[in-house]
Amino acid sequence: MSRISARRTVATSFLVNVSDIVLSLTVAIISGSVVMLSQALQGVADLLTSGLLLVGVRQANRRADRKYRFGYGRELYFWILMSAISMLTLTSSISFYLGWQRWLHPEPITNLPWALAVLAVGLFTNGYAVTVSFRRLHLSHAGKFWRKLKHSSLIETKATLILDCMGVTAAAVGMTALIIFALTGDGRFDGLGAMIIGAVTAILAVKLVMEAKDAIIGKRATDDIEQAIARAALKGTGVKGVLDLRTMYLGSERLLVNMEVHLDEGLHTRQIEELTDEIKRKVKRAVPMVRHIQVEVETPRRRSARA
């Protein structure tokens, strides 16, 4: 289990975005650089997204009630989708448009050292935020990093990782564009940098939309997690096999499990009830993210006849 909370991960990204906006917008005004303006806009998008994620994390932690019997964990997916759409439709398009206009109508940039200094600060702060998200993913799932990024249920952490990687990329692209401008004096590179930042923002926003879509539809657990659930159910006496196993994420590290098991013949009703309760305890002990589990008793013959 991760020792870094979802709230800390999202809050770190939120504070980094606040500093990015203030510094970038100030330098954009005094320098006239659209790269710095794009950096500020990208910070606004990240701030909006991380703010919505904070709301989503808080809402998702509410307890189940009579209306939402499985809790509010899936509400987090809605807020992630809303933030990704705002990034895609507003920030990326505005950055690209401003860059395109500067490419067509290049203008000189003043106070270039200040702009480069702010971008260097942004590179450092976003890099730190990336390490926080990386550590949470690293501690929460086994295997290689790309497998963790693809299969982890920590969607809010993957969202902040994408946002902070976008911040690092934007800062690096902006620094490169301004350095080339300083060497060549060609103001079009300022516009080119802004267009690249807009394009990168759009690509990562689409990635975030796809993550939210999969979660909203009802993404299942990975093969290794389902195998661990099946192994836990088969431990002990009385269980002959797992006939069917279905899982669905109810939120970050919250899993719903529905399974059909084949038990020994001749068990009494009380024995069956005790055995199914024992299966539930073993599964939750082996896979702590399992929050709700339903165990049905079936036989291979009855199951095939019903199918």
C-alpha cells in the first residue's frame, strides 16, 4: 500500500501550478513572450485540473448511503473527465492560436534572462511533483513502471503525473525556443514553442480522457490481481474451484468482486454460509483493495445448463 496519500499527490501538483501561473504570467507581461504566456495558460489548465481532482478525491471519500450503496468512488472519474475536456478545448487551442499568430507576426522579446529563469524554476518544481506521483505509483503496484502506469487503479495519481509531465515538457520546450531565439534573433521560434506546448497539452489531454473513459465504463482488475483473488478463494478446504470471476473498479484502489465457486458436495446450509464468509475474509486479506465481494455457490453442471 502506498505511503503517499492521493490528497498529498494532488495538492503538490496544485501548489506547483499556482507558482507556475504567478511567475509565468508576470514574466509574460514584462517580456511579451507568447511562450511564457502559453506556460501561464498551461499552468491555469493544470491548476483547474488539479483543483477538480482535489474536489473529486474529497467527494470520492464520502461514505456509502442509501442512494449510492457502493459509495462515491466513481465520482472521481467524472471530475477527471471534466478537467481533461477543459484542457483539450481551452488551454491547448489558445496556446496553439497564440503561437500561430506570433509565427505569422514575430515580435522582439525583452527581459529574456527573467523568462529563462522562470522556466528553469518551472522545470524544477514540476519535476519535483513528477517524483511525488511516481513514488505513489511505484509503491502501490508491482512490476515495471510502464505496467504500473497502464494498469494501476490510482487514476488521480496518473492524472497528476500526466499534468506534471506536461509542465516539465512545456518548460523544457519554452527554454529551448527562447534559447534559439536568443541565438538567432528570429521571433518565430517564440511562436513555434507556444504551438508545441499547445500540441503537447492536447495529446496528454486526450490520454487523460481515455483513462477516464475506461474507468467510467467499468474497467476490470489486471490478470495478476484476479489470479491473486482466485488463489485466495481456493486456499483451505471445501472449495473445489472458481467457476467465474468478475471485477470492476469502484474508484481509486476500490474493487468490486463477483465470483462463482464450486464447493464440496454434501455441505449443509450453515457450512456453506461459513465457507463463503471465510472466502470473503481470505480474499480481502490477500487483496486489500477489494471493498465489496459477492460469492455465489454453483456447480459446473448447473452453470453449463443455465448458460
